[in-house]
Amino acid sequence: MGHSASYYWRGKVPEAQFFGAVPFGLNAEEMESWVNFGGGQELWEEVYAPFNILPMPGGNTGVQMGGWFNKEINSVEDFRGLKMRIPGLGGEVIQRLGGVTINLAAGDIYTSLQTGVIDATEFVGPLNDLALGFYDVAEYYYFPGWHEAGSLQEFLFNKEMFEALPQDLQVIMRTAASAVSAMMADEIRLQNSNALATLLEEHNVELRQFPDDLTAELYKVSQDIINELGQSSEVGQRILASYRAFEAQIKDYQDISEEAYMRIRAQQR
């Protein structure tokens, strides 16, 4: 068994990135809905089958932060030459804009920021960022995390061994995985809120929002990369078609339910 995030397998199976986080894509609730009820799970299993691996949702960190930077980010020009720790499709966007992406383990990020090996990083959100002390070695904390809106984690099972289990134990494992996945999303929402308050009030972190014209450019580049990934293989085409169909299917209702509610709630504050 294992626990990870699917975009770390991009070198072996690029299509796996669809099951982690897609820039400007599905949020946590939508992602879980697509995987569990919209056909995503079956496609995910198909992609991992050649490796004798059975994947299942293993948690979700929701909308992440945009990252920590040691320079202001006001336009796409500011990404040129920027050395940033950022994985997955978001990293490809940064590269397309002229930046350099560097993959680092969590324990190496602080020192790399401190010594100038990298100029910026994203990790998860305030909970993890506070624990790793990034506020000591970066000037600006940007939001939102356009690159990871519904960051699905994964449980990995040896497929052959899992299928050899008695049926009742298979059901128990699937039920436990589903429960843990939901609990992570619930817990991290509160923990991120608490940690953000600590970062702002105790560590005087400077919180910045990416400008609207910049996010518009990031969106355009992201869509090009997503479409290219979807067209890179036959299974990629089917995954992208399923993902896009689900987005289109839920859009109208989301517009008048979750998103409409969030807008009117924000107006009352």
C-alpha cells in the first residue's frame, strides 16, 4: 500500500495528472464527485492497471495557496527566469511562461529558499506552510492556488493482492479509504483557517492576491497544456472528454448554488 499524489507519476504516466489537480479545474467536492460518481474512478484504474496498482481517493487539500515568493508577481513577465518548486501541470504552466521548476522534498524547501536555490515555492496551504516556516525566508504569500483547486491525494494498493482479499475485506478497505478521504478535507479546512490567522497575526505575513489580468493569462496557458495532455494518447482523450463533460454538466447548477451562495455571503461582510 502507499499514499501519494498522482502528479508525481507524470514521468511514467502523464495522464495520471488528471487525477490529482488540474489548473483552474474541479474543486475538492467536484473532484471527488467526478471520481466517485462521474466515471473518473474507472478511468483512473485503467491508467494504473499496467503497473498492477489500484488507486482510490486518499484525501483532498482543497484550494491551495498560490505560493511564497521573494519578488512581487504582477504579470507573466515576472515568471521569466523564476526558479520555483511546483509540481504537476501547474509546474508546466510556469515553464511555459519562462520559469524554471525544481522538484524538492518538503524538508529541502526551506533551505533552498533561504540560500536562493529557488525564488519561490508552493506546497499545500497555511497549515503545512506554517509548520515548514516559509514565513521566515519568503516575502510575499500569494493566493489563490489556481494550479491546485481540488488537490486529490491517492491511496495505492497492489491490485493483485487487493483482489485476492475476501470480498468483505475489500469493501472494508474501500469504505475506510473513502472515510479518510472525507475526513482529510474536513480537517484541513479548519486547520488552514487557524494557521492563516497565525501567519498573519503572529508572523506579519504579507498576503497578496494575483492580479486578475495575470490569472487570465495563467488560465489561457493552462488550457493549452491541459488540452495537449488530453490529446497525447487515446486514454488521455477519453479522460479529458470525461473531465470536460463533468465540468459542463455541473456548471449550471454550481452557478446558481455554491457559487451564487458564496457571492451573496461575501457581499454581506
